[in-house]
Amino acid sequence: MESMRTLTGEQNLVAVMKGVGELRVEERAVPEPRPGEVLVEVASVGVCGSDVHFFEHGRIGLDVVQPPHVLGHEVAGRVVAHGDLVPGPAIGARVAVEPSRPCGTCRVCRIGRYNLCPDMRYFSAPPMDGAFARYVTAPASFAFEVPDSVSDDAAALIEPVSVVLYAGRRTGIRAGDRILIAGAGPIGLLMAQVARAMGATRVIVTDTNARRLALAAETGATDTVDVSKTRPQDAVPEVDAFIECSGNPAALTSGIECVRRAGRATVIGMSPEQTAEVPMAVMQAREIDLVPTFRFANVYDAAIELVASGAVDPTAIVTGHFKLEETERALRAGRTDPTSVKPIVRPWA
Amino acid sequence: MESMRTLTGEQNLVAVMKGVGELRVEERAVPEPRPGEVLVEVASVGVCGSDVHFFEHGRIGLDVVQPPHVLGHEVAGRVVAHGDLVPGPAIGARVAVEPSRPCGTCRVCRIGRYNLCPDMRYFSAPPMDGAFARYVTAPASFAFEVPDSVSDDAAALIEPVSVVLYAGRRTGIRAGDRILIAGAGPIGLLMAQVARAMGATRVIVTDTNARRLALAAETGATDTVDVSKTRPQDAVPEVDAFIECSGNPAALTSGIECVRRAGRATVIGMSPEQTAEVPMAVMQAREIDLVPTFRFANVYDAAIELVASGAVDPTAIVTGHFKLEETERALRAGRTDPTSVKPIVRPWA
Amino acid sequence: MESMRTLTGEQNLVAVMKGVGELRVEERAVPEPRPGEVLVEVASVGVCGSDVHFFEHGRIGLDVVQPPHVLGHEVAGRVVAHGDLVPGPAIGARVAVEPSRPCGTCRVCRIGRYNLCPDMRYFSAPPMDGAFARYVTAPASFAFEVPDSVSDDAAALIEPVSVVLYAGRRTGIRAGDRILIAGAGPIGLLMAQVARAMGATRVIVTDTNARRLALAAETGATDTVDVSKTRPQDAVPEVDAFIECSGNPAALTSGIECVRRAGRATVIGMSPEQTAEVPMAVMQAREIDLVPTFRFANVYDAAIELVASGAVDPTAIVTGHFKLEETERALRAGRTDPTSVKPIVRPWA
Amino acid sequence: MESMRTLTGEQNLVAVMKGVGELRVEERAVPEPRPGEVLVEVASVGVCGSDVHFFEHGRIGLDVVQPPHVLGHEVAGRVVAHGDLVPGPAIGARVAVEPSRPCGTCRVCRIGRYNLCPDMRYFSAPPMDGAFARYVTAPASFAFEVPDSVSDDAAALIEPVSVVLYAGRRTGIRAGDRILIAGAGPIGLLMAQVARAMGATRVIVTDTNARRLALAAETGATDTVDVSKTRPQDAVPEVDAFIECSGNPAALTSGIECVRRAGRATVIGMSPEQTAEVPMAVMQAREIDLVPTFRFANVYDAAIELVASGAVDPTAIVTGHFKLEETERALRAGRTDPTSVKPIVRPWA
């Protein structure tokens, strides 16, 4: 591991969650890549709503943070060292890092649904540390080289683009489709862009936040509906599919009611509740399948292609940049700044 | 329409619903087959739970009976006359009659989902009359000839076999699968048989009725669970798919919780409620798709094959035969006879 | 049929094929729309390679022209009269006419594959007359209204757009895919555009005609390969799917060899031979499915959406306009004018 | 690895191919299971046609044997030792061993198509040694425990059952289907059984060998056709799918011609030729997809279920048992004994 020499004596800087609402930047040893891994010098890390939720509440559902813990899983950087036996990206390669570390041998891994691996380890999902740091290691096979046309921020945001591309595939979005999306947060906004890239010709986004609806209209939506003023069922034509990105139970029901016969309803958004009420009589009469998604699998390469080709621009939702020392401010931006959508932490800035 | 001559002067006998809980057998003119139709001399008509519900309540959801109305849609008989231009089954052919009359030209008809046709006419579904009668007409293309190995009763029950075969296909049952079925009524019982015919090697049926569970065990289930005594989650191994055939909201939730990662939950059973509560957090974490089914499409031929080959025997659930004049008793059998599962009306007996 | 009054006394003008290579414009009675049909005043008719082949050879495979016969099946116009019982497009509506008239009741019609209907009647396919005429009738349900953003020429070319959109769906083109297309004729050129609209980020078109490759590069291809100079296997990266649009047997083999593991090869192009040689050892080792397509089904509405939204512009391949009296010149343009790609006949010009 | 102590000092016996047509039984060290592996005491090994071909010709296509080489990949036995970190089957467990060792991290592995892994290692496929031996090691995750209802021979033959079950899934065999199978060798015979287990109600097997056709009729086929006497197109009704198991180019063509519209043709059999001629005009007119299969993925568990439940009995094709020292005779049985179908080597007999 010759290349590590250049790192000798260097320290990693890591933004560590010390408790609910508490964050501190610490020096730690630069991690050493194990066989099959690469060491990545982190360039950009996106702040995800789940990071914010973990930071504010210490948990999401059954996932509980045991501090000290490191958040951050939307990550891009540059390969600076290799573990043994790595045929992956070369030293110096710019990479988008898929946060997944599935076991690779269980039933769901083998059938291609590795996102459901019961032994999955995933950046920032307890107990695995995340990427608000100057250096992280990653499996070489999950470090995807990106071309120059993909900026560091865009490379970090390949992660949420993957979430929505995977959902779009599970939804079976087809060229010429009409798609309804509930929620104009980062996921809903990117979903609109990706739906367009998949050929949807009508993409309707609903929310109650006028500013976000305006951003949706600028970045991919053909129509927006302010559901604080209008019920979607009244404003929206029958759609081929509905994609729930808001986590709002009412949005789930009203969205499904807009789906036409033989259509689909996909659920990305997570509600705080364990159960959901769905309009089953309508679903039965129209045979609307309900398709929940969990993270993603097998889409990082295609997501990079879409961004590299310009079909999707995830940086359109970036609203601020923060140093590693400002990670806490980045995590609080959603509360303090009404214009914040997607903050980015740049550990070397 | 030469063959009609033999019917000249003959009258049809029809069991007519005159109001909620009121039935009377009447003489009516023998219907004349229109172009593309055949006239069927009815041999057997199964009594479906929906017939019973219409009879007792006058409605199911938004479907309201306007008496006089004729119930009955599980129907088999013999072709006795042709309308013009009929290349369908010959005079004398024994047929299972698919009750569907879709428009054939709308979007869903064209994509092969004709069961969702908004202009569907279906035996016994208001306002279209059903088949508790000596003669009915049907589109020649929906009158499927059956071989001698399929009895009249079995031919009538091709309809509920089609319901479950269609559900089995939408579920994606595969050879070697473990399938959980909630409800040991006619649909659940036939679902168990068809799941076995599709290659499922473990078929677990739940109910609270010990007699019906015993029948399930005799006719297809490899395991039964009395859910008045045991929670299915405690008794059942993880299954590849769950199929709800009971209409019971609690069964829906507990059944979904038994499904393993990347599995499916299919809903045939109709609850009186418009909405249903589903365990969304579990569905998301495991990506369990929820697949509602409505009647069926494109399976009558395969259902006949399964019955003709002996792989499925729907007569195993027949519990009584009734004359046309006894149709009301047949409709009340479920209330009056605890052993009743599937009564059959034989209009010429 | 009140609206017909305005046509009283008017004559239809029809370009009639009187024999191989013989065409004459004749007056015929304006056809009367039957129940369920509309009468269309034809605005634009595209010339398809199959029209040219019928005109020059009198046959394609087993389909033999019995003159007098009318060619032309890429047709758009305006509804000017209704038969009885028509809930379709209103009088005055501009429509793209799907040339299909399937039976609607056979097995393949019912499963949604009506393009395979053994009783299909299709504009210009013997013995059914086509649309090089001022008026044609069509089933109302196959006359699709188009918005103003779709020109008459574009509306006529919804037909070939449907051919390639259907092929793209059968291929399973996904956003981010790399697609190889053999042949830069009208179908290959439109296939490239539609592949892009479906999200393919790399679309490689091969041909031996430099002018057509240049047109491909202008209208959708990201890469072109002149296969008179370079073997595609040497020039092309591994692709997710290959789509044969040239009818050239050598192109089929070399194209399949460029497909990566688990990919697909789709065949639109028709060769004069009844059989084809395929690289089976490669197909087995990589499990490359071979997917032939025949016309299309269930895509006219989506094709219109793609054109209306600007995602696909079929008029980019239009190379000339001809009066009805010039139909023979339009059919010969491919031989006489090396720049000709897609001639359009305008019966009222 | 405590359990290994019992093996101290013991030697492995291995039947080693020393050259084309040369085999010698040798003593070798018992292999030591690496982390994640188990050591299996081999009970039964089936002789596959590919073993015979390697033995007789030293190669199959591009796969060339470099002697010394060990053949045999249909293998079952008992776990007698564990490598480190093995949560797989316990010591003493009876197992069917899937011969696959895919890399687990490449694109095709991740999408669930690990049979196409370019770095696949597979028992007996050069350069990896096979299982004609008393002991082999295997990844714990590919050693599938079998219940007592599965005999050692049956457990060994889970491998060819997996080949055909996988092909049946890729074919999309559905309950009620009519399936045509070319070739009544071990694969064709098992394909017939598995097609029945998947619910096919009509299974037609063709061959030129009357004895094998009789075996087909005894073990799963509903119909057999001796194609030395009758062309299949003349004897066979239109089928939903055709599965080529003979490797005979003529069978491929005639079989495809028996497939009905929208059907499928699957190719398991390997011909000595690199290319194959297919009836493309028919395939296009009927949209018959051509689906090649290569080994299998993700079916060992379901194959075990089918055998354990009695739905499939692979021992019905076993025609002889051989000691390890008789492996050469087992490999030559197909040439010397016209009744031989599937010889089994029992290394401890």
C-alpha cells in the first residue's frame, strides 16, 4: 500500500455526533483500507434528511444512534490509497461512493436485491459510521469513477439520485407517462428530474411550500399543485403512477386516488408511523399496485450516466456549502434557513 | 339462427331477486343470441359470496341492485343456438362461460387488463342480469368449450378458479414457494389448490373455522393455522407471498408481517371498509409489494386446463345441489348450514 | 351523420396501385363511416419502406398485392364525420390514425398483444386498402386526437414513432443505458431519438451511408459508426442492448456480439430471408435474449405525448412533400434522390 | 477447525483426468476449508454430458482442460468440517452443493445474474477441479442442507434440476401451459418433470430414441413424438413455449415453428456450432422471444423444495451406480450401454 506513505503522520478530521443535537469535530487516525477497499479523500458530502433526523432525535424508527457516531452518507471524493487486491478505480480517480456494504452472499444479495440484505452496513446508519470526515474507506467495487462532467457536489448527490432512479424503475415509469409526485423536498425534486429523464412527459409535484414548488417548476416538474389550497384529486389529471416522497399519510391516500386503472403507487417517503391507511377499495377496483422502496440497488452506474450526460442535474437543489467545522450548521440549516434544500459539507474547504 | 326453432314456444325460467331477501322464479322469454353470441342452456351455477351479499343487503360498496335483478355468475352449460357470425363453440358444445363482457376497445381492454374495463358488463353485477336461469346468452368468445373430464359443476366453478389463478399469477407464485393464505372460504380453499398446482410446495391456510381448515387440509393446504388460537406470525415460517382471501382487516396486517424480504402480498378479499391499514414500515424495510386483484382476465383457458388435467378439483368444495326453484335456499345455505361451502344451482334438475 | 351533408356530391381522390410499379390517381366515392368509425380528411401520409417494396415488387414475403390496391399507412388528418355510436374524437379534431384494426376478441387481442391478431386488418397491408387518398375511414378508438404542437406531418409519423417506441419497450431500454442501433434509415433514425427520450445516454448508430449517419448524429445519436470502414465490434463499447433496424443479416450478428451479459437484442428490421443466422454461443454464454417485434401495440398515445412534448421530433427526417398526384414520385424518391429519407404525401396540396 | 482432527492422517481419493480419455484415481491431501467454506464428504456425484465431453475431447468450445484435471459437478454429501466464520450448515448436515463460486461483487453478480459472472469458478469447469473425489470444499453459502426425504443421489441431481428449473423460470412456464421439449436426455427428461411441477398440463417431448421417449412418458411427459418418424410441426399442437434440450440445430428450427403467437423459445442445449440458424420470419410474425440460458442462478433452494416435496424425482433417470475407482466406466457408460441415462459415482462405495 505504497501510496499511503504520503499520508504518514496525517490525521483525519471527523465531525462526530456526541449526543442528540451535539456535534464536535475530532482528530482521528486516517483509516487504513482493508483488502478490497480504497481510501477516499472526501470532497463533498450531502446532508440528508435522515442525517438531520438522527441528529435531532437520536433515532429513526428502530435505528438508534449510539454516540459517538458519525453521520453523512452522500459522499464523493478522490481515491488516495488502495487496500490489497483492488482492481477498482485507480489512485487519483474521482469517485462517487455508494454507501452500501451488503454481505454479498445471502438470499437477497444473490437475487439482486442487496439493498434488503439483513447484514447491510451503510454509511451513517447505526452502528456504522458515516462520511462527515476528510477520509473514509469504501469497498473498491462500490467506489464508482465519475467523469469530469460530474462535479464533486453532483458526485455526492449520486446517492439521492440513486434513491429516485431506483424508485422510478420499481414504479416502471415509461416514456410518455404522467407522474404525480408528493413532496418537493430533495427526494421529490430529484424524483421529478429523473422522471423527466426517464421520458415522463407530464410530471406533477405537490407540496404546501410555495418556494419549493417554484424550485420544482424550475428543475423538472411540468405542473405543481399547492395542496394547502387545492386537493390533488381536484387539480390533477389521472396519472400513470404516483410516487410518495413526503412521508405525509394524507398525501399517500390522495395520491393513490389520482392513479388510473392498472397504475402504480410507489412509496419512498417514510412516515413516523409504523402503519399507513390506504384507499384499498380504490386500489382493488383499479388494481393499483403499492410498491414500497428501501434505498436502492444496482443503479449507481446509471445515475452517474444520467448526471454525466446532463439529463439530470442534482446540483440544482444545492443551497449552501459548509466546512467540516460547520457540519452542525449544515445539519441545522433546514430549521434556520427557510430557503435551505440541500446543504453540502466540504471537508477540505 | 335455425337452431332456435327447437326452442320456439319454450319459456325461460329465471330466479329473480325482487328486493332485499326476496326471490321468485319467473317465466321469461328465452333470450335471443345477438350477432357474436351463443345461447347457453344452463347446467350448473355456483353460488358466490357476492350473490349472497347482494341478496341480503342489496348492494356491495357502490354496486346497488335495482330489482328486479338476476344473480349468479359462475355458470356452465351447453350451446343450443348461435347468433349470426359466430365462429365459437359448436351447437351442442359443453361450455364454461366467462361472465365478462368488456368493451374491447378502451385503453385497459387493449393492454390486456380487460377486467378493469370501465364499461364492463358482468353476469349478476348490477345492472346486468346473471345466470340463475335455464338459458342465458353470452359472447361466443367468452364461452369456452370444456372436455368431458370437466363436469358441469366443475365448469361452473372455472369462474372462482379463474379468480385465484389470476391472483396466483399476479402474485408471481413460483414452483418451490411457500405461500400463506388467509381465509378458508371458497376462494381461499381454491387458492390453496391452485397454489399447489403452480408448484408451491408449502401452502399454509389460516381461518378460525376448524371445519373449513380441515377441508383446506384435505384439498391442498400443507399446513393450517387456527388463528382464533394462534397468531399467524407465531405459527408460520417466513413466506414468499401472502394472499388475503378473508376480507378481514386484521388478517391483512398479520399476513403481510409473515412475508419475507422482496416478497409479495396479494389482496383478493374485499372488506366492507373503503380503506385498509397496512404495516407500511415492515413493507418498506422488506420491499413487500401490495398487489390488489379485481376479478381476472385471460385465465379461463388455463383454468380449464388445470381442472381438465386433474391438477385442480373445484368440486371438492361443493356442498350441496339445488333446483332453480330452490335458489333462495341455496343463497341462504351459508347462514343455515354450518357445513355449507359452495352450493350449486342446477336449473334443469 | 349530419356532418356528411357537407361532403355530398364530393368525390374522394385516391392514388391506386394498378400493378407492380404502376400508380394512377382515381376518383372514388367518399367512404361512409360505419358504426364506431370516423371519416378522416387526410392531411399527411408518410411513405414507408414497405409501401415502396410493395410498389416495386408487388409483395413482401407472403403478403401479396392484388391490384387495384391502395398503399400508405402513416396517416394523419381531421375528423369530418362520424358513424353511429361514436364517443371518439369530435368533428374537427386533428387526429393521428393508428392503422390497426384488430378483431378485439381473440386470445392475443385479449392479452394486449393485438398487433399479433391473426385477423388484423391494417392500412395498406393486402387486402386492405391504405391511405394515399383524400378521405379514409378509421375506427374512432384508433383515431387519436393530437394537440396543436403536433403538426400534420408529425401526426402522420406517429406510426413509425410507435414502431420504435414499442421496440424500445420490448427491449427494456432504461435511463442510463447504452444502446446500439444498426441502420440509419427512417426506423433506425427514429429509434435513436426515442432511445434518447427513454433516457439512454449513449446511442450508437451504424450504417454505411455517411449522409444518413450525419443525420443520425444531428437528431439523436451520440455516436455513429460507418460499418463500411470499421467493424462495430471494434468501434463500439459493450452495450446494454442492440436494436436491428437495417434488415441486414451481417448487422444482426455483429450487433449481438456487442451486447453485454444479460443484455437484449431486438429485431425490427425485416430481411428478405426466412431464416437468420445468430451467434448462439455468444448469446448462451451471456444470456442475451433475442426479441423480435412486429409493428406495435398500445403505444400510440405515448408516442403522441413524446412528440407533443418535443422529446421526439419525427419531422427531422422528412425530406420532401408531394401532392397526391405525385405519389408515384414520392414512392420512387428513395431510388432517384440520394438525400431522400422520408417523403410525405399531402393529398390536399 | 476442531472437527478436522478426525480427518488427520486421512487421505482424499480423487479420480483425476490425466489426458483425453485417461483417468486415474489418486491419493491427495484432504483439502482444508478456508474461511467461509465447509469440507464436504462426498456421497454422490452425477455424471453430466459435459463431463463426458471434456473426458472424450479435452474441451467444450473455448473451455480447454489442462490435465491433470478433476471432473464432476453434480455433488452431494455431508459437512464434516468448517472453515472459520461459517454460519452455514452444521457439521453432520447433509447437503446439496451448488457448484458455483461467483465473485459476488461484479455487475452481473449484483443484479442477481451471478451465473454470468466473468470470474465464476465452477466445479469441473477448467481450470477449477471438480468433485469426483471423497472430499471437496465449498462455500458454506452454496452448501444447501437437504431433508431426509432427499436421498444422496437426488441431492446430487439438484444440479441438473436447477438447470431446468432456471430454464423453466426464464421461459415463464405457467400453470395450464403446453410445453414442447426437444431431447429426452437427462436435461430434457428433467425439464419435462419440472414443467409439470410448474403446472404445465401438456408436456410434449421429442427425440429419436424410443427407449428414452418411453422413459419420458413414464416420468412426466404427457405426449412423446419420435422425430425420426414424424416432423414435430405435424404432430404437435401449437405450444406456449418450446425448450431446446438436444443441441440439435434442426430441433431448434422445428421447435420454434410450433410456438404460438407471443410465445417463447428457450435454448438450454449446446450445439457444437458457434452460430445457429433460426426461423426469423416466423419469430417476427409471432413475436416469439428466443431465450438462451447458461447454467442457473438462485434456484437451488427451490429445486430442493420440489424434490423434497416429491413433485420432482430426479432419481427416476438414474441408471447405474459406480465406485470412485469406476469413474471411467461411468464416463463411458453413455457409449457402452444403450440404456444408460444418468450414471452416479459414489466415492465411498
